Amino acid sequence: DDVKSILMDKDVIAIDQDALGRQGDRVYAEGPVEIWAKPLKDGSKAVAIFNFGEWQTQVKPIGIHLKELGFSGGAKGHDVWANKDLGTIHDDFDAQIARHSVLLLILRK
């Protein structure tokens, strides 16, 4: 059921089939953390933040630098997995991500 809900999520399908047709690029990698971003046709970006950490059983705060993703003055965030609007996210937002987990966001100006 978990895999089915991921594969059938309307926002995930929309990101995958976005009309711009661009694939995502890794924009950050350090230690167990990787951040990937994909531009979308409407000017927003899909951003996936991965925590591949093995040593840590607790949640790891991971900083997202919006300026490096092309957003100045903040961006409206939407958590895809939780289907929850996050309001305006400002530069240096700390995402709380458990080990072996990913946060998938859509960021809009």
C-alpha cells in the first residue's frame, strides 16, 4: 500500500510528466545528504532532499539554501508526501529528515 500510494500520488506524477520535459539535477552533495532539483513549466521547482545516513537513528536537520535554487526572498513550499502547504519558506530553512528518508517539495515564487 505504501509503494502504491507513492506511485499513484498525483503530485509525483505531475512532477514526472511535467510539460517542460527537463530532468532533475543534483545541486548539492555532502556526506549522506543530496539535494536534487527539477525545474517545472510553471516556473516552480521540485526539490528532493535525501538523507542516506547510516549512523544516525534520529532525524537530521538539513539546511536548504533557496538562493542556490534560484529563489530570493523566500518561496512558497508544498510538502508532496504530506500533501501539506508549508507557507513561505525562507533561505536557510532546516528540513528535518530521518535517515534513509527523503523530503519532496514543490517550491514556487
